[in-house]
Amino acid sequence: SLTTQGLAVTRFNNADQMDEIIQQNELLMKENDYLSAFLARLEEEEKNLEDDVEESLLSPNQKLIIALFETQQLDKEKEHLQHQLVFTQVKEHALVTAAEQKLALLNRLLFQFQREVLGDQQVSNQFMQTKNGVEQIIHKMPKQVFASAIQNFYEKQISLMKLNIEQFTNQFNIVQQQMQAQAQNRAAAKAKEGGLSQIDFEQLEIENNKLQDKVATRNQEMLRVKLSAGNCMKNLNKIKVDLNQVVDRKRKYDEDVKEKQKKISEIEKNIIKTKKELEQDNKVLQVLRQKEIFAHDGPQGIDYLSLKVMQNTLERAVSDIERKIAIKKREIDNMRIK
């Protein structure tokens, strides 16, 4: 009975120690998380102070590039925190599972001890209700217990524990090597990423400068185009004014042509009228000459003089009319040439 009670007490003490160890591990993990958050907050505040100091020295484009870079970094940190949260949850689950496995192992060892050492195949557990409402297990103990059986049992369990410890140590070493390799890979990737980020930042800055040069060139071209457009509009307005003047002159020329055509028609009418008068005068002159030639008694002195005066007058009138006709023809020719 004393041996069973001692084993029960040892079992409960181990369980209590396991619970304390799990609680201490949880407290250490929480403190580590709080400390990491505090350090990250301090680092962020220092970085913000440095950014405030350097903010006045940065251009808007550089600020935009830095904001984009910080957004990428925050996304990466968020992803890293999510991975850490999943890892913590998995670790917590593993610790709980390990504790359950250890409790199951203790129960199995206790059962083996009862079966192999105590030698009672009809071992049964009875439960007794205490005053505080807690159930305590009462074991039936055999009348005789052999020391050799206890020694064999402990040696067997110790050898199994050593074997398990060696296997666990080997697995722990393998896992630790894998973790170190992953840490090295992460450090190399982080260094490479930092170099690439710096390269990307410099590349973005170069592209930004190129774009600024292109924008300045485009602005100069636009200014030249605007000046050219202004000159074109000015020339167009001048051409419009000249065109209006040409249209006015054309209208005036058309009016002058119509007026001259009207005058030409009047002159042609006068020429026709004058030609008719000339023909009539020529007929009169011919009649007079015939009368003078065919007069059988000869003309008297007075009639002869009067006829001669009339002849001279008619000849002068004919020459004047011919001269006027020639002048009018020259005027018509000049008008047509113009």
C-alpha cells in the first residue's frame, strides 16, 4: 500500500511539474513576444524620428518611392508575423501533445509496474469520494512484493528511457541542424533581398530622373508648339485680314469693270450713231458734188461759195468724228487690257 501511494504521489508530482513547466514556457513565450513588440515599436519610433529629420530633404517622388518600399516591407513583416503565429500555435499544440503523451507514458508505466512487479493479474482500481469532493484512487496491493522484480522492472524501463533519449537527441540534433540551415538561408535571402531592394530603389530613382527629363523635354516641346500655334494664329489672322482686303478690292474691281463695260457699251452706241451720221454726211456730200458736176449752166458765184463752205465744214466734221472714233477705240482697248 505504501509503494502504490508513493507511485501515485510521484505520478501526480510529475504531472504537476509538467504543468508548471508548460506554464513557465507559455509565460516565457508571452514575455518574449511582448519584448519583441516593444523593441520593434522602439525601432519604429527611432526610424520615424530619423524620417522626420530627413523628410524635409526628400522630394515628393523620393517620398513616394520610400512609401512604396515601406509598404512592401510592412507586407513582408505582416507575412512573417503570420508565419510566427502559425509556428507558435503549432509549437503550443506540440507541447500539449507531448504533455499528453508523457501522461499516457506515466499511466502505461504505472500499469506495467502493477502488472509485472506486483504480480496481481486481477488489479482493479476503486474510487473513493473524499470530503472535498475529490476522487482518490485506491489500489489493491498483493501480499508479497519481490525486490528482484522491482529491480528488473526499473532496469528495463531505464534502458527504454535511455534508448528513447538517444533517439530524441538524434532527432533534436537533426532538427537543430535543419533550423540552422534554414536560419542561414533566411539570412542570405534577407541580405540578398536587402541588396535587391537597394538596387530596386536606385533603379527606380534612375527611372524617375529619366522620366523627369522626359517630362521637361515634353514641356519644352509643348511650349514650342504653343509658340508656333500662336504664330500660326497670328499669321492666320493676318491672312484673313489680307483676304478680306483682296475681297473688297475684287468687289471694287468688279464694280469698276461693270461701270467700264457700261461706258464701253455707251461709247459703242455713240460710235454706231456717229458712223450713221458720217454716212449721211457722206451721202449729202456726194449729192452736192454730183449737183456741182452735172450743172449745165455752171454754178453761180454765191451758190458755189456756199457749197464750198458746206463741203469744208462737212469734211472737218468727218475728220473730227474719225478722230473721236479712233480715240474711243484706244480707250476701249486700254480698258480691255486692264
